[in-house]
Amino acid sequence: MPIVTVQVTREGTSPDRNSVTAEEKAAIIAGVSQLLLDVLNKPLESTYVVIEEVDLDNWGWGGVPTAEYRKQRAAGAKT
């Protein structure tokens, strides 16, 4: 039985959103499950998908927190 963990950032794709919607989560679960069926022949009923939402403050790249990284990128794009 496969168990797949999908981590997504808990932030909106527009100013009025700050999380992934239930519909988007359902689509992720369906898509991941279908992929495992297609690639590994794992039955849908035996595939578990866990979605973890990660707060913006809890991730980063480029050696800095994400908010700082984005500020640096934005400043660099303006010059």
C-alpha cells in the first residue's frame, strides 16, 4: 500500500486566499492516486495520500526564509 505525502505552501494564489481549497486538495488526491495506478498498477483503494500545508514562515530557499528571498528577488528585478 503506497502512502504519498504532498507538501504544499499555505499561502494564497490570490490576495483573498491563504490556503489550498478542499476542491484543490481533492484534485491532488485524485491525481496522485491515478498516477500510482497508471505507473505502478497500485489500486486506488490501497493508495493513501496525505496533504501537509506548510506555513510561509516555515520554509525557505537560497539560505533565507521565503519572504526574505522573495524581497531580494523583487529588488533584483527592479534594478
